[in-house]
Amino acid sequence: MKKPSQLEEEINKRKTFAIISHPDAGKTTLTEKILFLSGAIRTAGTVKSRKSGKYATSDWMEMEKQRGISITSSVMQFTYNDFKINILDTPGHQDFSEDTYRTLMAVDSVVMIIDAAKGVEAQTKKLFKVCSDRGIPIFTFINKMDRQGRDPFDLLEDIEEVLGIQSFPMNWPIGMGNSFKGVYDRIVHKIHLYDEQREHHSFQLESDDLSNDDLNGLVETEQILELQDTISLLNEAGDSMNSEAIKQGKQTPVFFGSAISTFGIPAFMEHFLELAPEPQGRKSNEGYVEPSDNDFSGFIFKIQANMNPAHRDRIAFMRVCSGKFTKGMEAWNDRTNKSVKLAQGQQFFAASRGNIDEAYPGDIVGLYDPGLYQIGDTLCGQKNTYSYGKLPQFPPEHFAKVRAKNAMKQKHFYKGVTQLAEEGAVQVYKTVKMEESILGVVGILQFEVFEQRLKTEYGVDLEIQSLPHTCARWVSDDKDLKLDSPNYLVHDQSGKSVIIFESDFALRWFKDKNPNTELYD
Ligand code: G4P
């Protein structure tokens, strides 16, 4: 067998994934416990301590801290059992689904957390759809087994029916809530006992017979009998584990556990590291690019200004797709067709970051961005090679007129608006007649974040007047349009003409009046 090259060895050591969930299912808690088990952080402050001022390591934006929700996606790299892990945290709140969507373009697998009492919730469904459209492998962690929840079979049925994916329980819970005794690992035939004092209390069994005498007294006889029945039922009537189907996102391995007490996480990570794919290649306009291709390539999936208020800098997050990134290398940007020197790469660990000299496929590199990059840019080590294509933008659904309260702050206002628009945090339009600024967002909470960021990062207090308008359409030619007054003709950031309509009815009315005008969303 051919010895893997150094590049292949580096690729095989990496796992790049995102954690998705409906808010409150336990994403922050799970992330933090994984970081804790890896040794990357020394104290896993529980989410409760957010309220006492000690925040989860992955939540670093002021507003997230105040509200206890995840708004921006952060990136964390660390080592876990010799694997280089890149976790891309995603905002759980639906108003930030565009940011999440872009982040999901940069991962090779996803961990989906489900609250055992709630089953599949609305936001999980939406995020799941994005993953399944891309065929991303999904690992399910059913959380909060220490609380009374729904029947495990019910939960599996929910996953299969609501999400339309086959499930394979990797472990099976013994009781739940007050009678939660642990889980039986179906792969390695081990019982892990849930013991709040001793987390790693486990029994190795010979096989699925589950008649280990050591269990007597620790687990009630009834529970052992029930477990025996369930395991034989699952073995006989359930689907078998299919690693190919897992890699294609058609089957999800399901784990039961309790993130708050770290219960089930070490075993989950062990199986995950074995089954989750290493960094995958990517489709370009010139065909599929293998990560082991020696020529460097990557793409920008996120831009974030003012990550460090002390430096007022802007960082473009690049996922390395092929070859090796080295500090100071030259790369070509497919959009501008210009070369850039990738002078300083940054690596992230929640709130802190450090310089890196090299990075490999799967890694996320933060590039200083003095305005060189846009979301969706491809960077290649060779000139004119290929492009990974644009990342899709969501059409905005909420609109508001904004201006600085203090006219003297106009310069700061425009700077802030432009930078946040380039980040993709909001879309900004200018009315053609009065040159007023109109913001467009997918979720209403984005306005609040925008307002807060303009205040804290640019020192500008805003006046926001929300508009009843509901949709925006781009027009190729804006001459001689028959447009009624509540609708606005505006220009977007790149100067293209857009009409903002008050309602779907107004849009249909416009189409009737202007049958030759083509509209795009
Ligand atoms: P999120 O990032 O997905 O939004 O969830 P997060 O980790 O913040 O967890 C949400 C709440 O659920 C937190 O409670 C957290 O302590 C709790 N939680 C997480 N994992 C478990 C678990 O395994 N078992 C139990 N019983 N609880 C868990 P909180 O801060 O008190 O918030 P709240 O309960 O007041 O909403």
C-alpha cells in the first residue's frame, strides 16, 4: 500500500464540524464539555454561571452574553485524542440562519443536538434541511437524559419521520430522569453507569447478553430485563449500522446522554472521531478538487469586523480546501483576479487567537482584511485555476430606514453601515431619490444586533424606523417603471437596482403593470 504523503497524513488527522440545535437544547454546554475533555479549557463553567458573569467559552459577543443566546458563529481549533478538531459554532437563533447557512458550507459533518423532552424542534428542522441538501453526515446527540423526557423510541421515530433520515441508536438509555441509570453502548458492548459522583463508571460486557452480575444492585432488575428486550428488538428488527450511509448523510448515528454532567460525551467523541469523515474536497467550476491536491485553495465563508475592539480589525474566515497554507504565501482571488499576500493567518480559540504558520484542508484561517475579501471569494495558490462559486444570499424579509441620531456622526455611521454590510450582517440599500439608507434583514433580531454594534463599535446612536415592506426584487433595467409610492426603488451595495415591495400583493400588482420587466430574488 502506498504510504500517505505528509499532506494526506495531516488531512486524516482533521475533523471539521458544526453543532446545530434549537436554542436551549444544550449546544453551548456540549461544546464546552468537549473543550474541557480535550484539555483545551480547564474549567467548564456551566451555562448557569453565565448569569454570574462567567460565560461559556464559545460565546464572546456582548449581546450573546446578555441574552444567553448564540448570535455569531465562532470558530475553535484544538486537539482531541491526537485529532485536530475545528468546531464551527453556529447561532441557534433563527434570525441568524443566513450566518449559520454559510458556516455549514465550510464543515464536513454536523452534530445535531436534540432535547429529549422536546424532540425535533422547528429550528433543528430548518438547519437539518440545509445539511441534508448538501448530503453532510449528521451525528445526533439526544440530550438531557437526566430529566424526564419522551420515550426513546418516540424520539427516534421523530427523527426518522420529521427529518426523513434513517436513525441508528449507537447506545440505549437505561431509564431517564430520576431513574436514569446510564446507557448501553451497542458497538463496544459496554454499560456506562450514570453516577453523578463518578462520571466514568462503566462495565465491559462479553456480548449483548447483559447478564453481568456486577450490575445487580446498581441497576434495578426490571430495568435490566427491559434493556435486554429492547436490545434484542433493536438487533433483530432495527436497521444495521451502515458507515457508507452515514457518510452520505442518509443514516444518523444516535447517542443518548446528558451534556450538563458530561455523561456520554467521551464515548460519543470516540465513535464520532472514528465515523466522521476527514476534510472533503469541493466542487469548483473546473471539476471536483481533492483536498490532497498539492495546490493550495480555500474560500471565505464569513467576515467579522471588530472582533477585537482594541484593534478595530476585520477578519475574513477562510476554510482551507486543498494543499497547504503557509504564512506569507501568494494567492489569487477569483473575484478580483488579483494576487494577495496571505501575510498573517490567525487561528481561533473562542475569544483568543494566535498566529499560525501553516494550515491544512479542514482548517479555518482568519485573514486580516483591509477590504480585500468578500464572502464567497475563492483563493488559489495558482493564477486563474478555478472558482468554488458564490455562497447563496437569503432574500431579506424585514426592512427599516436608519440614520444617525446625531448628524455630526454621519461619517462613522456610513463606515459602520458599509462594514457591517460587507460582513453580510445586514443588506443595505440607498433610496434613489433621497439617498436614505434602508436596511434589509432575514430575521428581526439582526436589527437589534446592528443597532448595538453601531453604538459600541462605531459610537453611533441610531434612529430606526421599521417599514411594513416584506420583499425585495432586483431589476435589470429600472427605466420607465410603473411603480406605486409605498414601494421603494433603491440601489444595493454594488449599485444594482432593487425594488422593495410593501407586500406580495404589491409585487403581483407591479408585475401586472410592468409585464416586460424581469425581477430576480
Ligand atoms: P443552547 O446553547 O443550545 O442554547 O443551550 P445551553 O447549552 O445554553 O443549555 C440550555 C439550558 O439547558 C441550560 O440551562 C443548561 O444548563 C441546560 N442543559 C444543558 N444540557 C443539559 C443536560 O444534559 N441536562 C439538563 N438537565 N440540563 C441541561 P439554564 O442556563 O438554566 O437555562 P434555563 O434552563 O434557565 O433556560
